[in-house]
Amino acid sequence: MQNFNKEDYLKPHLIILQGPPAVGKTTMRKKLWPHYTCICRDDIRIQLAGGTYVFNFATEEKVNTEVGILVAQTVANKENVIVDQTNVKAKHLDYFIEKFKETHEMFIISLSEPLWKLYVRNVWRWIWEKKWIPFGVIRAMQKSQKNFPYKNYLQYYRTPTTI
């Protein structure tokens, strides 16, 4: 069991939602933390594409850069922030942890669903929101999540009800 540190609970929160597209990250954050400042990769993609949702491997580095800038600005204001972060690469988590662990209590929530359910949700999302993620991207992200080195980050993982 983790030791209780009062100072950690006085710090603002930085929550990173991790999981493949269509797993429910955005739905969860809207229901559980509507008052937190949200940095959402999908919103940044829409902005970079001029108002239409487009997933494009070529622009992902720009998305990463913009996420970093926006999180840094929000953290500087000592706000609670939630990063709706599809990408499950360790280098992205390492960046957030190293840069913000002194100013914010860090939490990572990893969501997963069976591949068939992600495909179905993706189709519904296209029908209702006109957001489409290629099935190959969903499959690759889910595989990446399964191969993620969770043991290196255990101290940061939480369930939504423990934050």
C-alpha cells in the first residue's frame, strides 16, 4: 500500500487518460472531471486540420508539440488538468512525469476494450461525429497498449474512483 503524503493531495492533479481510439477516454473525462482543464489530442487535430477531424501520421509530431505547450501553460497556472492522450508510448508519459511531477500530483488511467467493440464504437463515432480512425490505427494502438511497460509506472496508475 502506498504511503499517504498530505502534500501530494494539496497539489493540483495532472491526469493522463491512456488507451486506444474509441475506448471511452473522452466520455469518461466529461462525466468524471468536467471542471478540469482538458487538453485533448482530438481537439488539437481538428484545429490543425482547419475544423475537420483528420488523423494523419504526418501531423502527429505537431500534435505532440501542441499538447506539450498547452499542458505547460495550464500547469503554470496551477490548474487541475486532464490530458486525453491516445498515444501510449512510454516517452510521452516520461515527458509529463519528468516535467510536471514536482508541481502536480500525477495519475494515469489506462482504459481498454476488446478490438471488436472499438471498431463498432468507431463506426458510431463516424455516424454521429464525423470522426474516423482507420481500423489499422486502432489495432496498432491496442497492440501498443498490450505491450506497454506498465511495471515502470505502477506508482502513477489509478482507477477513476481512487482520484
